[in-house]
Amino acid sequence: MTAIDLYGLAAVSGMLLFYAFERRHAGFVIAFAAACAAASIYGFLIGSWPFGLIEAIWSVVALVRWRRRIRTPQEVAN
């Protein structure tokens, strides 16, 4: 197993773990976004641009979910 393989394994494992715990704390949502970004980098490193692109999109989606989750109720009302 190469260093890139280990990096990819860690990134995707982090995605799974952080996704499983997202409802417990907003920190897991931002960690999921970071893991998606890491998986995106992995995808581009191995030459799989579709995987890299989709993971980049997932990272942005998770960032938006994190931002909505940390808003105060007053901001949500506006």
C-alpha cells in the first residue's frame, strides 16, 4: 500500500466516521467537509477527476450545512 493509498483510506474513513456523528455536534459537520476536501485531493492525485470533482462538491455542500447549523435563530428568521 502506497502513501497515497493510505491518504485516501484515511480521507474516506474520516468521511464515514464524521458523517455518522454529524447530528451530535456541528464540529462533525465541518470535519466531514474537511474529509470530503481531503478525498477530493486524493481523487485528483490518483487521476480520477470525476471522483475529485464530486468530492469537492460534497465539501461545499457540507460547508453550507455547517453554516446553516451554526446560525443563530435570529439570523435564520431573516
